[in-house]
Amino acid sequence: MAQPTGSQRRSLYKLVGSPPWKEAFRQGCLERMRNSRDRLLNKYRQAGGSMPGVTQSTLIVQEVMEEEWNALQSMQSCPEALTQWKEPMGLGELEEIQQELIDQEQSIIREYEKSLQFDEKCLSVILAEWEANAIICPVCTKYNLRITSGVVMCHCGLYIPSHSLELTEQKLQAALEASVNEHSAHCPHTPEFSVTEGAEKKSSLLMSCLACNARAVII
């Protein structure tokens, strides 16, 4: 279990305080830990995301206790504060506060880990849906198309702004299949696809055939 430094531990035993002071120190430490969430998680990530165990050093418990102790020491010059220094802070009380901070630190990390797991599950669901509804880009025939808020995109650089927010992979797939099947009914040649600028400077996905001069706007 992490302990305050020797000089600060000795200072704790030299200075005396009433029960209200001890509770103020405890509450101040807990509040400081809550406000140090970002600092704690940064250290946790830098440590490789390993959860501190019982025998391992904590991440910021010692820092929090030292900072709060220094903040209280700065109050010693106040007459109101000096009247409260009557009872020593015992080792047992110090360890109880330290254990509370350790529990709070680990609680913050567990909450963070749960949020990460939730994000990973959501991402897995999205990726699974994309894979299930994958459409090979008809322009490059290499990457899968992605549709977000009606905008059609591909890693090859294809980008078609939204024509309809209701456009989905399934609807685009159906439109492609319908156009290809209609063309195949009267022409044995394979059509080509390209992005062209249509009315109002809006890009569109165009199917064309050099053999039969067929042209069809897919979206």
C-alpha cells in the first residue's frame, strides 16, 4: 500500500487536529480524487491500462493525499484553523482514508473500463452490420461503399453528397442490381460506373455502356 513520504508522514503526527479537521481532510481527499479523474485515467492509459492490484502501487492516491495535506497546511496561519488542532492524526485513521481513496480510484477505473467495453460492443455491431450489407464500389470494384446520413463514400475517393437521408446500403444495392439486370436483358456487355456532376452541381452515380450507348443514373 502506498504511503505518504517520510517528511509528510512525520508532519502528520506532529500536527494535531480535532475530529472536524480529520473529516475535512478526508472529504477534501475524496473530492480531490473525484476532480482528478482525467489525470488518473491519463496515468492509467500511460501504464498500459493495467488495473492496480492489492500489492501494486496506486496511481495517484499518494499525490492526492499530499496535495490535500499541503492545502490544509497553508491554513495553519488562520486563527480559526489553529483553534482546531487538538488531536493527532493516527496511522490507522490515515490508512483508512488512504484505503477509501484506493477504492475510489479503482471504482473510477472500473467505470472507465465498462465504458470502453460498451464502445467496443457498439463498434462491433456497426462493423458487423456493415459487413452484412457490404456493397463493392462499382467505380473501383475494390473497396466497400459506406453510406452515412445519405452520403455515399469509398476509400477510392468516391464521394456523392446526400440526395436523400433515407438512402441506405440496401436501397443502393437494389438500385444497382435493377439497373444492371435491365441492361443485361438487352446487352451482353458489362457496363461501367462513374461519378458525374448533374443538375445543381450535385454529383451522381452513373452507369454507362460503350457498346450499346446505354446510360442510367443510379442515384
